[in-house]
Amino acid sequence: MQILVGLGNPGAQYALHRHNVGFMAVDAIAAQWNIGPFKPRFQGLAAEGRIGPHKLLLLKPATFMNESGRSVAEAIRFFKLDPATALTVLYDELDLAPFKLKLKHGGGAAGHNGIRSIDAHLGPDWRRVRIGIGHPGHKDRVTGHVLGNFAKVELEPLADLLGVMAAELPTLLAGDEARYLSDVALRLQA
């Protein structure tokens, strides 16, 4: 069992916020691989399914971003999993160009409250898929940028990125992280 968590804030008013790109990524995975429906579970919405040999739990915490760790830790404990090998969290990254991906294990929260919460509950050793949302240029504009909707001109590249991330997921689940990032980048250039 692997747990893929998308971070965001629950509620229709937040649906297109840049901060909710993790929810969007999990929704794209569910749609691509016919996983669902999502049901209330683990203080969030969860759906179980398979992609090839990999059994998955897709999770969207409903605790609001700052308390995401409560939901994620509950799911990890329920399945008795080691976060270092079973947990992948998809979330927005302010200091990464829009629609670029970075992947790493462990590290700090870099000011991201959802990541800080998960680290507080589980420690920092788990896989992070950071989805670039870009920086607005000045720290005074960060909150409005992060909690603002994607612009209309951004919706097509966003949909392209999320679709490719979902389609290439078997490579990531198999543990070939470098190839996953490379294949996503190559498909987006085509």
C-alpha cells in the first residue's frame, strides 16, 4: 500500500486556488486511473484503488492546510506503514517556476504550513512532489498569490501538467523518480 496525499483546503471557494494544486493532482490521478469514489475517511476524503501491482490510497485532508498532518498520520497509522517508503505528498511550491516539478525525500517545510504539520506528526522522512506555482515577486504579495485562483491563461498548462503527472505515475510508484521527472518534462515539451 502506498498513500498519495494531495494538499489543499476543503470547500468550493478554494477549488482553483494555487494552494490547492495538490488536491487537483490527486483528482487527476483518480480520473486517469478510475480510482474512486472519494469517501469521508481519515479526517479527509479518501479513495482506494490499484495502478498495476501497486495498491493506493489517495487522500485529500479536510482538516485545512495547517492541520494536514492529523489526517495523513491517521491514515499511516491505520495501515501500519512507514512514511519513508509508503508516503508521497503532492503540494504547491512557491519558489519553483509555474508548472515545474521537483521531487525529494525529507527536508524542511520552507514556510509551507501543510508540510510543517505533516513533519510534526510523522517526522520529515517521506517523498515530496513539489508543484511550482511561481513567486509573485515580493513577499507582501505571497498570501494573495498562494490563496488566489489560477489565472485563465494558466488553466491549460495546469491541466496538461496534471494529466501528464497522472499518466506517468506508474514510473514513480515503481521507485524510478529520476525517470518520472524526465518523462513528465519530455511529454510536456511534445
